[in-house]
Amino acid sequence: MEFFQSDSWLEIWHLTVEVWQTAFLGVSVGRVLAAMFIIVLFLILRHFISRVLIGRLYGFAKRTKTAIDERVIEALRRPMEMVPIILAVFFAAQALQLDPAYMAVANNLVQSLIAVAIFWGIYNVAVPVSGLLTQLGTVLTSAMLDWLVRAIRAMVVFVGGISVLEIWGIQVAPLLAGLGLFGVAVALGAQDLFKNLIAGMLILIEKRFKSGDWIRVDGIVEGVVERVGFRSTRVRRFDKAPVQVPNTNLSDNPVTNFSEMTHRRIYWVIGVEYRTTIDQLKQIRDGIEKYVADSEDYALPPEVPLFVRVDSFQSSSIDIMLYCFTKTTMWGEWLRIKEELTYAVKDIVEGAGAGFAFPSQSIYVEQFPGERPDIFVPPAT
């Protein structure tokens, strides 16, 4: 039969050889298998680097006195794990012996992976390295340091993106020029964004407040600062609701920073009855002043003022002014001190034989009307 002739078998063999030699982009199957073997080999090497090499680096880092080197190694873990992948792509491309056009694409891919690994490492290392700047606490606050790290990271991403585009032959200069014109148009419509950005920088430079401070801006917000962002600041109110406040509102308005208080003030007006004698007033005044002066909870002159004075005559009371400051600035502790002061003042006033006044009115009747006959009202007809 013609189907089983030797020429047919020879033709099948030639077709098989041709497929073997040009199956993938003109590359033989043997080279493809070799490239796959290289990729698998380097993936195994990647596992070795992740487990053994980085583990040993950790061991060396733990012997040092600082923890920054451990954080740096952790930040470089992922970029270092890309090294075997880069080598796998490079040697696999060499094994395939591609055409010059495909080889140029492979080289660009390898260069792009190298650029990504380098800039990825720099991006991750920016955070642990910033810990070295904490020694400049008098110059850079934690919020300013956070801003600096984010700016550096944004710059690294920008430069890394430009590098990858340049590798692939994309001209960046005309693109940047076009983006510049676009940026001008955007800037005209985003003036509030830039105002808030500048306001945020001024807040950090002036050190108006920092994360964790209790602030109040009249008519806007009162609470604890959580984060100072580029555009807005997140403040958590005392009902635990977060508020995003534009930075211009915090830069252009008076901000009261309660966390910067050195002491907390107590200002009371204590009203006693008008029947209180002068001796009783003096006893009450001296008793309150002695209690405050002898207590360890209160700051005393000349550090802060202390006044206990009979102050004024009101419509229903004689007022005694108490003006003093506690050493603590903690709200809960301050409330406890005020509570104890309340008990002491009550004991002092009652111990002097006096009483607290309350709003009252007195009606004086000069004389009662005499007896007069009832007025007769005739019935209506």
C-alpha cells in the first residue's frame, strides 16, 4: 500500500525534526526544555535565598545592638528574592538563542526587572532608615519625618518609573513636557489642594500639634490628632468619630493645644449666705487656702498663681473666688482632685457655721389692707 511506503515515513520524520527545531519562535524544543530547566533551577535557588541566606543575615543582625539592621534586612527580603528570577530570565533567554529582535525584548525585560528590584529595595528601606533620623527629634517631629518618608518614596516610584520607560525606548522628556502643561491646568483647578498642602507643611514646621495631642478649633473640631496628612488632618472626636479637617482650617484659625498645658486650672465662685459674718468669711477663706496650699495635688506660687478671695456681692450671695492650678494635666485625675476639693469646701463652709446661698427673692409688705366691704356687682339683665 502507498500509505506505508518508505517515502511517507521519511516525510513524517522530516516534519517531526522541523517541529522539534522550530516549534517556539524558530527555537528548537530542546532549547525550550533547557530554558524551562534553568527557570525551575533558579526558582529552587530563590527558595534557598529566602530560607538560608536571609536567615543567616538575620542571625548576624541580631548580634548587633541596634534593631535597624534587622528592619533593613526584612525590607530587602522581597527585592532580594527577585535576583534568582532575574538570573532565570537572563540565562533562559541565552539558552533559547532567540532572534536579535526577540533577544532585544528579553534584554529589556531583564533590565526592567533589575531596575524594579533596585528601586523596590530603596522604597522599602526608606522606612527603617528613617529611624536614624529620630535622633533629630528637636528638628524633625514624627509627623514631619512621616511626610519626608512618603515624599522620598513617591520620588523613588517616580524615578523608577522613568527608568523603566527609558529602558523600553520611551522618550520621557516630551511626556514630562506634556504633563507640565497638564499640571498647569490642573493647578488652576486644584488651588485648594495646594493651599492645604502648604498649610500642612506650615503646621509641621511651626509644630502647632502632633499626633496624640488634644486640640480644639472653635466652630470646627475638638478631639485627638491621629495623623497629619498632605491635604487634611484626621482628628478623632471624644465620641470616637473621626473627622478629616482640611489643613487650611487648622493653619488659618486659632488652635488650642490642651496637651501642651503645664497645669490644669480650677476656677470656682463659691456663694455663701448674706447672714455669714466677717469672721466666718475669713475662716472660710483661710480654710480653703490652707487646704490647697497643704495638698500635694496643687501647684503653688511662684510657679502658678493662687487666689482665694472674697470677691463680690451678688443678688443672693456673697461670692468667694477660688483660682488655683493642679499639677496633673490628665483629665481623669483632674476630676478626682476637683471632687475631693468639693468635699473639703463643703466641710469648711459648714464647719464655719455658714451655709451655701441659692437664688432667692424676698417680698416685703409694708401693711396689710384693712377690712372693707365686698364690692357689689349687680347681675346682668
